[in-house]
Amino acid sequence: MIASPAVVAVEDVFRREAGRVLATLIRLLGDFELAEEARQEAFAAALEQWPSNGIPSNPRAWLVDVGRNKAIDQIRRQALFRSKYPDLEFAALDQAAAVSPDDQEDDAAFGDDRLRLIFTCCHPALNIEAQVALTLRAICGLSVEAVARAFLVGEDTMAQRLVRAKKKIRDAGIPYETPPPQLLDERIAGALAAVYLVFTEGYAVTSGAALIREDLCSEAIRLGRLLDALLPDRPAIQGLLALMLLHDARRKARVTAVGDVVLLEDQDHSLWNWPQIDEGLILVERALRARGPVSPYAVQAAIAALHARAPREGATDWPQIVGLYQVLMRLQPSPVVELNHAVAVSMTDGPARALDLVDSLAARGGIDDYHLLAAVRARLLQGLGRRDEALAAYRAALAAAKLEPERRLLARRIAEFDSLPQLPI
Amino acid sequence: MQYLLLIYASESEETKMNEAAMAKVLSEYHEFTQGIVQGGQFKGAERLRPVASASTVRVRNGKTVITDGPFAETREQLGGYYLIEAKNLDEATAIAARVPSARFGSVEVRPIWPIT
């Protein structure tokens, strides 16, 4: 069946306005689930009326107004038929009736509503899985099925997770508010952590349902752009957005058609998304020049920026990358950051110095991604001409690696040993 | 002497109860409460919402950390309580963070279940 142009136009409005309408209804009604139902009823009413009456001049205000009235009707019905929690329902009714819909017509108020909703969805009293699921569902407007697929769980499991999260919001009294100034930075950090998790979920895994994963990267970037638009000139937001744009710009070059990993130094630069890189570079500069403490996201983005600039400048600025990793080790110390620092040091000071750093890291223990450490060691040992030790390290890396594309990359490295002449480098 | 009576029960068993059984328990609670009110032994009581609505507040190195759930560490034991009025969870957790023990133990913030 082919939808009529009028219906297509109506559905187009829904796609554009779904997130904002929900955010405003949640503020007006003070209840997630009630707002979702109200939005659905408003959309149904629009599908009935708009194709014949025409789309109203302010469709968003129309949808909010109709949704709100439908919800009030429903609350009244519930209050009549089963007045189990009369206080609760009349409180919601008062709240919904007290606000005139006219004062939500400007874009600024709608922007605020979505921002409020992001902070509600990413509240620290919700676990991170719930935060991410709610954000993708309520802010990005993904279907329950799409959210479930993205996180490789069944639709029922995801639906349950969302129901529990909404129940926690209601029962625990998580507010639908932009956090007060003293909490704002911390809550922004929490929201960014959820957005970054959406991104890494889409970016880190290179096997399986590739298309869905790309969707996740795009949604994370959309969320980053939305946060940047709603809370401008925040270095942490600019830094994360830049980091995601720069990494995502290399997406097509990272994996071959058959799903093999292509390392940064072997990537085909013509596959990089250069306009997106330029956008990222501008944001990095802004994030780094801002006053106040440096955001770790901005430092990571600055490292990605140096890699992105290398093809145009003819060489990678390794000394600066080493310096940036040192900053990152102070701001956000982790074994993975130390490992990356060691790799950068091998480019400036040679493999011997880098191997010392890696061995000292290994001696301290506590690294989760052991296969990465072993793979880096193998490469450094190979660079030093310590062939047997390098081979042993590659084998250890292969034994510890879990992702198929990474395993194939390591297997290729081991196979190369048989074909390469034994030369000290 | 004053004593705090802490009530433990399986939430999953409770949700399996049918309405009649639940109504019976509630009326028993009502009767019990009336009994100790008349006996002059009642100081205060509230029903708590299920653990799924709980959040835990800890303060470490001056930083407030809020997590989902009632996860007190097994080496931590219940040592006291405050009943507070707050406009939302943010205000409640901010007050919880000021409890001195939040710096070395944890404070579970659980909403009261209003009696209807």
C-alpha cells in the first residue's frame, strides 16, 4: 500500500517533532508513561484530522495541546473509575491544567524541555544501561525494537528495562529539571558518559550487525550536537563531539569489505570523511582554548585531530601526541591510556624505551584488555629484532583476544613471521 | 528504652499475593498499628517502596557518588535512620550526602510509600 502524500507529510512532521513533543508533555504531565500515551493519542488525532483539514501552522503546539487534553481526559476517567491513588492523579491533573500551552510555542522552551529530559534520562540514580536505553528511546526516538537490537537483547527484555527505569523515575522522585548550577557540571559529565557509551557501543565492535552499529554512532553524534546546541561553549561537550566526529570520520577506512581491521597507518585516506574532520578540528580548537580545567574528552579529541591532520601535513606530530597522552595520564589515568602513551613514545624515542614503559605497566597488573598489551609488546619486540619473544607475545595476544576481526589481524601478524627474513630493524 | 523494628520480607513473594491475601495482611497491619497506638508504644512507622526505587549515596574524597539500587556492602550494617521531607530525589540525596557516615559508609535513600 502506498501512503497518500498528505499522510507522508504528516508522518514527516511526527519524525521531526516526536522528541520535542514528548519532552514537553513529560514536563506538563510530570509522568513519562502518561506523556508517551498522550503523544500517541495526539499523533492518532493528527492522522485523522490533518490529511483533510491541512497541517496546522504550528504543528508542534497543536500536538502538545491535543496530547495534554487527552491526558487530562484520561486522568479524569481514571479518577472516576478507580480512585485508588486520588492524590497522585489530581496532582498530575493540577500540574497539567496549570500551564497554558501557549507559553511553549517558542523554540527556546522546547529546547529546554529536551535538555531537562536528557538530564532525567541520564540521572545518576539510574544504572548506565537504563540511562542509555531511555536516552535512545525518548530523546532519539528509536523504537523499543531498535534499542533492543542495538544492545543485542530481546525486545521483551528491553521493554522491561524501560518500564523499570520509568518506574524508578516516578517512584524515587527523579526530577524533570535542568540540574541546579552546583550540580550542572557533574550532571553534564554523566550525560556525556552515556552519549559516549552509545558511541563506543557502535564504534568498538567491528563484527555482527554492522548497519545497526553505524546507526548508534550517528545517534551519539546527534545527541552530542543537540547538547552542544542547548549548552553552548562547554569544553567537555565540544571535546566529546569533536572526538566522536573525528573517530567516526575514519569509519569507512577502518574495516575492509570482508570485515578485517585496518590499522590507522594502513588506512586509505580517500575514504576518510574530510568535511566531518574539518568540523571536528574546529571544535577541538574551541574546546582546548576555553578557560578553566581541560576536559579529558578535548585531550583525546586533540590526539585524534593530530592523526587526522597527518596525511595533509605529510607526517604525524608524535612529540605532541606523547605530550597529550601525558596530560591525559594526569587527568584520567588508566592502563589503556598508559599503553597508548607507550606506543606514541616508541615513535619518538624508539621501541626500547617504550618496551620499558609497557613492561612496567604489565608488572603493576590490573589491565583488562590484556591482548592489547601483549600485541603492543609483540610489536615493540619485533622492532628490536627479538624475534622469538615477539612471536611468543603475538601468540599470547591471540590467545587473549576475543573479537574475531582482532584475532584475524593477530593471526596475520604471526603468519608474516614465516614469510619475513630475520633482520634486525 | 526505644526500639526500632525493621521489617524484612521477600518482595517477589509479596507481588505473587492475590488482592484478597494482600487486603488481609494490610488489615492485620492496621489492627497491629492501632493496638500499639492504644498501648502508648507507637512512635512512628512508614511503608517503604520496593528496593527498585532505592538509590545509594556515598561521599568519597569530598565527591558525592549516587548509584542505582540498595547496594550496601556486606561488611556494612544498618546503624540508624532519618525520615526527611524533600521535594525530589536530588534534594534527598543532597541531604543524604551530609550524613557523616556517608563519608565512610553508605546511605540508602528509599521513598516512603504514601498511605492511601
